[in-house]
Amino acid sequence: MINVTQSFLPPIQEFEAILKRAWDKKWITNRGELLLELEAELATYLGVSNFFITTNGTLPLQIALKTLGITKEVITTPFSYVATTSAIIWENCTPVFVDIERDMLTIDPAKLEAAITENTQAILATHVFGNPCDVEAIQEIAEKHNLKVIYDAAHCFAVTYKGKSIFEYGDVISTSFHATKLFHTGEGGAIFVPNDALYKKCYYHHNFGHNGPLDYHGLGVNAKASEMQAAMGLSVLPYIDTIIAKRKLLTETYETLLKDNPHLSLFEFREFAEKNYSYMPVIFKDEAHMHIVLEKLAAVQIFPRRYFYPSLNKLPYLDKSVSMPISEDICSKILCLPLYFELEKQQVVEICSIINSL
Ligand SMILES: *Cc1c(COP(=O)(O)O)cnc(C)c1O
């Protein structure tokens, strides 16, 4: 069976050797030695500071909204994982959708201003499949209207834009280290906050608001990661360049073999962005053909994923239904093809030959 993804697992002895340090110390959570070490290694690898590791990639979105004092309307993308919208609703804010750029799949800055009202306080956009949003245009609009900018960068490990980590663009940036992501800690994530004062507030918020054992800086929640998560991260990180190189090879194989297929198109990356090969999306010209491909691949135990589906403006628990024609159209016709470290080039060749035969 070939699934859309498979978690990279390091040799278990390497994981155990790191885990043993937590055992020896009898310290398994609350920003232990392993977590601090992983943060230091990530700071070096990514070339960023002002971040901390969290227990997943969703709580940072909620912490961002809470810490920035957002209570009203948040402009957001309909083309993302459900967590982007649900974080807004969970924090009792109102999502206001703005459609995406058809070629880039990220929120369309040209449509942003029309959605701004006197209640708009923030923009929460997703760098989809590691493809950066038009961060410059978004920043300009945000400054003009005094809005905060939060990015869901869950897909963006190691992505750079104009030579700088994508985690450095925006007021608060969240990423995910979930088992299905490029770099992972089983469950996990991180929050990046370039501004020092805001960083401190977010930091307090992720640890119950503690300011020392007996004092409270303010209201908080628990978004801490454990030493087990950190041990997984420390044992995966040494392999990350090898993982990315393999995924690059597989992606280029897909691209070469599928580029002339008249039934589909591949998505475009923004200029000046360095790719991380986190997903292999293909967009079919029509939905019926996508279903045929899905069926034929399933018949030989190959399972791509309809990602993302549905368009988030169609979530059943939203108050009002709005139409987002581009996002809805893409959602109805997109498949993410299998892409993971242990997938073999020959398997990609086989997947492509099935797709090309239909
Ligand atoms: C995975 C993902 C999340 C959620 O991250 P978790 O670590 O699973 O909480 C949020 N947004 C996007 C776009 C994702 O792909």
C-alpha cells in the first residue's frame, strides 16, 4: 500500500539513546534539556531566533490571536487545512474569507482590501504547500489599515523567501511538526514572534501565564512540548537534508513525467522562494477525471489525498455561506500525490504511468 505520506522514522536506537538522557535525568517535560537542545539546533538550521517549540501547530495560531488582542474579524484563506479557520472560530473571532490566486494557491492580495471593514483586525493566511504568500503585498495592506499579520506556515519547514526564513515574515508565524510534516516531532510545532515584547507575551501564554512558580504574568494555556517530542525531533533533524534531497528527486520525477499530461497542471512556486518539497499537488482540468484517477490508483492500493477538501468557506459550522469560486474549484480537482522519504523513484514512475494512461 502506498499512502499520500509516511512519517520518517529514525533508527530506533538513535531515538532511544536520546530518550535515555531524559530517563537518566528523570525530567520528561516542562522545557527540559532535550527541548532546549532542539530549539538551539533549529535556530542554527533555520537561521532564526525568537521562537519556541510548542506541542502542536494549532495552539500557536490561537495564542497569536489571543495575544494580539484579536476579537473581531480576521481575514483568512479558504484554501488551507481546517485548523486555520477553526483556530479563528475557537478564539471567538469571525473568519472573513478572501479567495486565492489560481496559480499560487495563496490568498489573493488584490482582493484583500475589498474585504476590510471597520471590524477587521488581522489577516491569517497560509503559505500553502510551502509556497509563500505574497508577503510584501500583504504587509503593505496590513500597514495601511493597521492590521496584524499571522501566517500559518505549517508546511514551511526550511522554506526561505529572498534568502530569509519564511518564519521571519509577519507578526506571528506558526509551524507544525506533526508526524505527517516534512520535519516532525510526532506531534509538535513552533511559534515565531519577531518582536521581542510580543514574543515574551506569547511565551507566557504558552505556559499557563506563569512568571516563575508562584507568580502569574497573565492568562495562559498549556502549549508546551514534552521531552519525548523533543527526542523525536533531535533524532529526525540529522536526517533532514537527506530527507529533502530524496523528496526533491521524487518531485522532479513526478514533474518530468506529468508535465505533458493534458488533463492536469502542476502548481507554480513564487519567485525568490526556495522550495522544501513538502507536498506533490496536481490540479486536474475537471473533477470527473480526478475521480477516475483516484479510483484507478485506489484499485492498486495507491492512496493520494484530496487535500484540501472542502474549501473552508463551506465548513458546516460557519454562520453564513459565502462563495469562493477559485478555492472551491481547486478543492474539487486537486490531489496530493504520494511523497515521502521511503517512496522509491520506481514507484513514482508507476504512479505516473497509471495517471498518464487515463
Ligand atoms: C498540519 C497543519 C496544521 C495543524 O498543525 P498540527 O500540528 O497538526 O496542530 C495547521 N495548518 C495547516 C495548513 C496544516 O497543514
